[in-house]
Amino acid sequence: MATTSKSAAVTHVGKIRANNQDSGYAGKQLFIVADGMGGHAGGDVASAIALTRIMETDKAYASAHDAEFALQSSLIAANSLLAETVFEHPELTGMGTTVSAILRADGEIAIAHIGDSRIYLFRDGELKQISADHTFVQRLVDSGRITPEEAAVHPRRSVLMRVLGDVDAAPEIDTTVHDTKPGDRWLLCSDGLSSYVSDDKIQAVLASEPAPNLAADKLVKESLDQGAPDNVTIVIVDVDESSDSASIPPVIVGSASQPLSFEGDAARKSLRLPTLLLHPLKSTQHEDSHFEPESDEYLNELILEDRRRARNRRIGWLVALALIIIAIIAGLFIGYRWTQSQYYVGVNGQTVAIYQGVQQNLGPISLHSVYQETSVKLSSLTAYQRETVRDTINATDLTDAKAIIRRLSDANSN
């Protein structure tokens, strides 16, 4: 059964911010949240550029995997646009944005995600986080060094390890395909919500408020009630059997809904070289909630992280190469064993012999050898038999080869 969706997109600047660096989009098939960072202007520009480029994928696709590929390609293209923008406007160096996007196709959901904005699925009364946070503390949780409870209050919980921006030319983007069904409610949000409102509270709001726009407004209020200083952006998508979303115009909220501004901030500090060389981080501006002061310990952790990533990539390539070599060797071995299960009758000097193998060579390697010499002389055979033996006589197995020898011997002993 074909399904459509009802959706809503809302954003709020938060209790402390002077401007909104988030961007949100609720379209026909595509839904996006982007949380920009990089100073007063950089965050606005980054999320707006990324969202505007990714919006181009809001169309119908033959399959969810086609949609997944389109999403991934659009995020990579957005990353290139951000790098080009920084090249033309050096004052924006270090800007970046998270992106969490879902694209509906053929009854499924394609997801593309990078950063710490989140994608949740609310199904049958249960809330499940679908995306994985690309944060420093999440890496510590994944490695078992801290617990999720410790991560929630860790002083570096907002430090990003992956974003779209001008630092990493080939960022790693998580893409997946998920099933969806009528009654599902998908939630995309910036960390202005997830960092201040618990999953249990989010679940309660989604369960109690059926209208997407009212549920989104209520979640924004919950975030503000918790004193959230950061921008908060929420997109809610309800999968429905009967509603017609084709006539509903797309909604853009946040910085992407305003004209782009490339005005530099006079107070903007230049990023130090180590920060630019390391994995993308949120801005090192004090006015930014994603600020992380540099320290030897912190930089050492990031350097070690990059080394681990590089080492893991090398190990991955080596393992893949080793598996390919093993597969080739195994194939050659199996092929060689098969050749040695074949037999034929041929000439060995002036006598008839049984050969094991096939009548080919693999370079310098012979794939056949004399298995058994016989007492049958070529001179004892008729001209036709001699010619046949010289051309070789294939046997189905060793027993058949011996039977051929017996027939030749018997025919010429009479």
C-alpha cells in the first residue's frame, strides 16, 4: 500500500544565542536537520549551503537504495561547496555543519548522517535512536572507556569528530536503508534538543501529541524549559496511509530560510594549524556552544584517534588484500586438485602410458604426468590405433583409463 507523510519543521534560536545557525527542511520526500558551527557567520552559511544543496534530492526514486546513493552524493557535493566557499571567503575558515537527512522511497527510508544531530524512530510506543553520534565522547563509549551515563555529563560531549566542512575533503558519511510503515513517526533534531531533553521525555511527547506541528512545538518548549542555550531545530515526519502530501509545500526553517550573508566577524579568531589538520571539530569560538579549548591532553587524544583511524584503514586494506590472495590461492589449489583427478591415455616414448592430469601447462608448471607405464608397444598397434593414441584418449577416471589399455592390449594380442 502506498504511504504518504505529514510533517512539520520548527526551529528556535535558544535562550543565549544571538543568531540561529541551524537549518531545517520538511519537503515532499526529503527531511533534513543541519546544525552549523564556525563562529557568528560561519555556522549560518555552512548549514544553509549544505541544506540548499541537499534539497535538490527531494524527488521520487525507484528504490530506497537509489535514494540512499543520491543522499550520500548530495552530502559529498555539499562538502565540496563548503570548501569552495571558504576558499573564496577565508574569514569563514573552520566552518562546518552536521547533517541528518531521511529520504522516503518505495515504502522505505534512506538515511544519511554526519555529526551529532540525531534521527529517531518512534514506533509502537517505543523510541529508538537510529543515527550514531560522531562525537569524541561517543568514541570513548564505543571503546568502553566511559559509560553512556558518564558521556551525558562529560565536559567534551559536544566535540565533533565528523562534520561537513572545509577540513576533511572526504568525510565519512553514515548511510543506511530502513523499513517504515504507517504509524511510524520519524524525528530529526539538532543537539539543542537531544542534549537537554531526555529520550524518555521525547518519547512521552511523541506519544501524547498526534499532530506533528504541535509535537514539534512542545519539544522546543521542553528544550527551552531545560534552559537550553543552543539553537534547537526539530523535524517530525509521520508515515500515513491516507493523507496526500503532494500538495503540501516544502518548509524551510532557520538560517537556510534567510539570504546568505558572508559578512565576517571582526572578533573572529583564526584557527590554529593543528586544529585545521585534525579531524573536523566544531568552532573554537567562545560564543559557540560547541567550543572546545585546546589542551595537550585533548590534542593528544585527537592525534591518537586519527592514528587509530589510519591504522584501522591500513589494517582493513591489508586484510582485504590478504583475503583476495587467499581466495586466489584457494582457487588455484582447487583447480589444480581437479586437474589431478583427470586421466587420459597417450604416448610415452615407444609405449602407451596412462597420464594423470590435463593436457595443458600453466606457464612453466605442467598439469600432467605419467601415472603408469604399460607394456603395450606402439609398434604392436594398428596405424589407426597409433594415431588415436598419439592424439590421446580421454578417460572418465582411472578405472576407465585402465580399461582402455586392456582393450588395446586385447585387440592386438588376438
